[in-house]
Amino acid sequence: MTDDANDRTLERLVGDWLTVPDLAEALDLPLRKVRQMIADRELLAHRVGERDVVAVPAQFVLDGAVLPNLGGTITVLGDAGLSDDEALIWLFTPDPTLPIEGAPVHMLIAGRRAEVRKRAQELAF
């Protein structure tokens, strides 16, 4: 898949994105802290839209905070050899074998991190 096709697939899968300033406002944090969270891979970001702005999936924010257990899941996906874009695609791709309808990110939102991490670890094998 070309980079452009990959970008469009990712943008479509995720749907709603928050730019860094919007994310800082949603989390009530300074911009530098949000940028550091992205640099530290506590959050995954991607360049989106016509202006190619850095943005984070809006579903990574729940009730004014970063989705619990997201950072650990990102680490497991990285340990499995996935790039940031591949990890985002995996997190947002619907999976009919999950115990709840939707994608792995929906499992994290529902607080079901163990199942998500188990499946993420299996990617390494």
C-alpha cells in the first residue's frame, strides 16, 4: 500500500482527530506537555488533513483524560514490531472476533485491556 493510501486508510479508520492544541485543551495541559506525551509514545499521533497537521485520535481521550492503559498497550504494540501507523491501524480496525463489537480501541474504552494486550502480544509471533 502506498503511503498516501495508508494515510487515507488511517484517517478513515480513526475518523475524529484532535490537533495538538485541541488535545491540550481537552486534557487541560500545556502544549509542551502534550507534545512530550507524543514524543514519549504515551499517545500515537499522525499527520492528517490537507494541512498535514499532527493529530491524535479523539477516542484516545475519555472524560478529559487519556484513555487508561493506552500507553502500556502502545508499548506492547511497539514491542511486537508495529510502527506507530501500523499500531493505529491495528487499534482502529474492526475485529469480529472481539468479545464486544468494534475495534481494539473500543475494548480499551470499555476497560478490557487484558484481552487487547494479549492479542497485541500475539502479533510478535
